[in-house]
Amino acid sequence: MGSNERFTFIARMPDEPGALRRAAEAIGRHGGNIVRLHYDHRIDPSTVFFELEAEREDYDAIREELKRIGYLQHSLHPSAVLKFCVRLPHRPGALLEFLGHTTEERANITLVDFDERGAHPDRLKVSLSLEESAKAERLLDRLKSRYPIEILEYDPSGKDLDDTVFYVRFAQELRGLLEKPDEEFILSMLHDTNHIVQELHNRGRSRRRSSRACWRRVGG
């Protein structure tokens, strides 16, 4: 029997019911003991910070299982930002059909705006983030072949991501400041930043002030 060690890792999980439980099951199945966990959907809907105690070989097994289900993160890459207006046919199921296309490309909807009593009763305004710019291109090609569409903004670099993906934006800013970006160092910095956010939150500081305080440290 070896001795337990403490490990940290970042999980990038789908924003859906049961996602956190699947990660906890993988950790528990291999004897890992979670000693710190922090997730705040208002700051970042997909990034979860874990610290756990386990024997080294058990931790390796945990990492392998998390990698297999797509949760383990070696880096946080920027998402492509896509904002557009689309004109949907005025019939039952039109919105459901449209959302089927975004779901197939695993696009995360960050804004949707529609009101049939408004000035543009057939126009749906949408903002999406996609982890790969290639997926944004495929989605655009698919949508343009089916709907009248007006592109409002497309940023494949992820530079203009909004505050709901704070840790992704933070990681991207760190890369820009480092002469030779090192993903292991960036992930370590994200863990330290998350400790600060969690502690400020526990002391009653607002979520927005906590995240802005960390962002100002890197000139955001």
C-alpha cells in the first residue's frame, strides 16, 4: 500500500444535469477523496476545480477515466464567438429544428433573443461559443444553407468572450503575457486564481468583484 498524495486538476465538463456526478463517480470508483471542489456557473458554466487525495496509481486511473469521458483538461483553449440573426419560418417546431443544428456542433448558447410581438417578429438573435473554430465554420455553412442569416460578429480567436467564461478568458490573457506559454504553469495559475475567487466569495464579496479583482492582476 502506498501513501496518499494531494493532487489538483481542472475538469471541463458539459453544462448539463449529471455532469458533476459523473466526475465524482470516476473519482470515487478509484478511491479518490475530494478535499476541495469549486464550481460557479455564473463565472464559468463548464470549468470545475478539484483537489483530491489518492494514491499515485489510483490518481493515474482517475485521470485516465476522466480523459476517456472528455472531462480532463490539459489546457483551456479559447472558444470561437459567433453572433448572428437568423430568420425562422413561422411554424411549430421551427426553433426546435434550429437548436438541433447548434446541438450537433456542440455550440454553447450564451444569448438568445426572440419576440414575435417585436419589430422583427421572425428574427432570432443568437450568440454562441464553440471550442473549435472549425465547428463554427461548419455550423455557419449548415445554417446558411437552410436559413436567411445575418452575421453580427465572428471572432475565431475567442478574444471577445463574455464574462460567463471567465477562466477561459483568463487563460487566454495569460498566454498573451508569457513569452513562452506553458500550459502547466497556466493551469497552476488558474488554480491559484480560483482559490482567491472561492475565498472572497466565502467572505461575502460579490462574484463580479471577485472575478474582476483577479482579472485586473493580468491587465484585463
